[in-house]
Amino acid sequence: MREFAYTRATDVDTAVALVADNPGARYLGGGTNLVDLMKLGVERPELLVDVTGLPLDEVVDDGGTLRVGALVRNSDLAAHPLVRARYPALSQAVLAGASGQLRNVATTGGNLLQRTRCLYFTDPAKPCNKRRPGSGCPAIRGEHHNLAILGASAHCVATHPSDLAVALAALDARVLVHDLAGPREVPLDDFYRPVDDRPDLELTVPDGALVTGVALPPLPMAAGSRYRKVRERASYAFAVASVAAALDVAGGRVRDVRIALGAVASRPWRARVAERTLAGEPATEAAFAAAAEAELDAARPLRDNAYKVPLVRDLVVGVLRDMAGGPP
Amino acid sequence: MPQLSSTVRLVVNGTAYDLEVDNRTTLLDALRERLNLTGAKKGCDHGQCGACTVLLDGRRVDSCLLFAVAVDGRSVTTVEGLAPGDELHPMQAAFLAHDAFQCGYCTPGQICSAIGVLDEAAAGWPSAVSDGTAVLDEDEIRERMSGNLCRCGAYPQIVAAVAEVWRG
């Protein structure tokens, strides 16, 4: 591991000034991804600015909007009574990821910023356009069975590994960021850049921007929201596909719906085509399937991950059907 | 010249230690290499196996993924600090009674993790297999302990040991 200097941030403005001016600086939160990437040689910061002492570790009800500090640990987020009551999909998503030890350390903000687990990205000996722009993408013809089917490009087929962010995408969350210009809020759906020809550029906010929290707007139907994840072992594994959804049915018809997909794209994938297709339709399995298929029209599977297309379809149908049928 | 090392205070098993550490030193390496507390094990060194699990301010964590400098001033309990004197912690006794290990390499991490699990369950924390109101049955213990691998495959005995301590 490369040697690095370490400093503790005492306030947000100072932290942002330190990191924004230094391309070799990184914020250190829980570190469960960053420390690992430093061990692997993928990240080689010369300065770590530890932000864990900043007062960003509370969950606050702000007139119906739930504001979650960036430093709220995954365990505390998943166990929080207001999260469990209003946004159960978020609690379920957090609990579906990582291990108890990791959730005790990993933060809400860090979760959004974690990097892909694509094998080529995590191995500095391999080419990777995300890690070394222009070096190529061996995954497209190589090991890609758990990589993207939606929104990828000829330059990168990596997936975003988060569960938490998928729930946030479905719940219309906003990301609170602080850069040199000050604080602002970005819809989670606009927080991640499309892949195109620069997969190394992952975010729409400037380098050195600090994520200070997320805001969950009031969404009454989210009280029945759900998260379902498929993985290759029963626990402690990244998704091969996941879905977060909320559904409002009145008189047998879909009045409103939110759907986001995980492990299918470089970002949490808000399934807006499916949502539009379903609006006003009967809340039937056939309509759910048609909506999922409409979204998946855009899927461009690779040699070894075409299995994800029917898997995602069935996941979406299953979760919507369960929600339409009331509590299990 | 940037400062590449730091002075940290770690309170380990109730004793305070002041150490000068290279900033790259993980909590695990500080415990093992500097304080000679070799109970916590280095298995994968990437947070995937749980052999390095210790309690940090009472919460179970993977000590391989924390820089020592980042836990300056905090309290750490390792497997060596669970038992006052010669009397075993109930979880240690249960692991012995149930033969919950073969080679023993993962055992210190399993025991620290299991103690964390019991505290989390008592606090009503939910898990992926329940809403948090359930008792710690086999499904719960297996889910909550999934961050600790045992390559000898002593899982049935580990589950039995944890369940026994939970029942009290």
C-alpha cells in the first residue's frame, strides 16, 4: 500500500477545501470499500481526510422528509424505527447486503460511492477503462456473468454493487452534497453519470464533493415498499439482480408505482419505462409482466449474462404481485 | 514532508496503549504485531471471512478494514479480553461444550461476532430473515453470523453454541 498522510476533518467546509484542491486526497468514512481498494492497489491516495468526526450521523424527520446523515452506519439505518415504518424497502435492502460486521462500520454516504466489484476493476494487473481510461475492457469478452445488461457501453459493462442505493432510487431520494460552491441536493437518479465513453467518471458532482446525507421525501405508498434480492448464496453476497418497489393500487388499478433494479447497470436503475407502462393498468400479473418486459426491451445482454433478463422480469412480477396482494 | 505516521491511543481490553503507527497499519495489525494480541486472526485481510472480528466500542467489526489511526481513542475488546481471569465467557464455554470448531482459526472471530449478534438481537435489530422481533432460531443465527466463515464446516455446532447462550 502506498504511504499516505491522515487528517481528521473538523468541519465540512475545511474537509471539502482539502479534498477539492488535491486529486490525491480521498475522504475516509467507514472505509469498508476504500481500505480494501487501497490494499488491492486500485486506490492510491496520498492523503486521507477522515470525515467520521463530522456531525452527519443522525436521522431526522424534517416535516415529513427523512434526512439521513452520510455517516449513519448501515446497521443504524436498517434498525431505525422511522426507516422501518415509512421505507421498509430501504431497511430490507441494507440488511440484504454485506455482513453484520461491515454494516456496523459502513456508512450511508460511502455506500452510494462504493466501486464496482468487476474482477477486472479490482485487479490492477488487468486493463480496465474505469480504472485506467483507454486501457480496454476485458470483461466484455471475459468474465461478465454478473455484469450489466442495461445502460452499458462498448467501454464498460460494470455494475454498481449497492443494495441501499437501489431502494433510494425507487424512493425518489435526493443526495445532499457539499462542494466548493456550497451545499445542494441532487436527485439520486441524476447523481450517477451514464457510462458512455468515460466509465472512469462515475458521478455528476465535481471531484472532491462531499456527500453529507440523503433525503427521503414523503411517499405514503412506501410504507408497503419491498426489496428483493437474488444472489448466488443465501447470505453475504452481492446481488445478481435485485428490485426495490412501491405500489399504490386503488379499485384494482395501479394508481402509482416505483420500481428500481439493482446489479443490472452501472448505477441503480430506476425503471421508468416499466412505471409508465403500468400506470393506470389493472394490477394483474399480466400487466406487471408487460411492464417489466417493456423496461427490458432496452436490455443488451452479453454472452454469459442473458439469464438476468428473465430473472429480472420474474423478480419484478413477483414483488409487485406480493405487494398487490397485501402483506405476505 | 507530509506526516505518514501518527500517535494513537487504543484502549484494548481495558488497558490504554499509546502507539506510534505508520498510517497504513490496520487495527488488526496493531493488535497482532504491536500488542502481541494474536487472538484476532488474519484470514482474508479483505473483510470477507470475519476471522479478525473484534468489538469496537461494543460493536463487532472486521479489524482488518479499519486503520488504527482512524480508531484513535476508542475501546477494543478482543477474544483475549472476554474472560476476566480464568473464568470463560459464556460464549467461550458454549463453543467448548458444543465442539464448535475444528482447527480453531476462525474461532476468536466467531466468538466475538456471536457476542455482537446477541447484543444486536437484544436491541431489536432486524435481519434479512426477520423483522427483529423473532427469537434467535437457526435461520436467524445463520443469517446474522454469515460474515464469519468456517472452512472446517463447524457451522451446526457454532449455531448450537450461539443458540444456547441466547437461551441463557
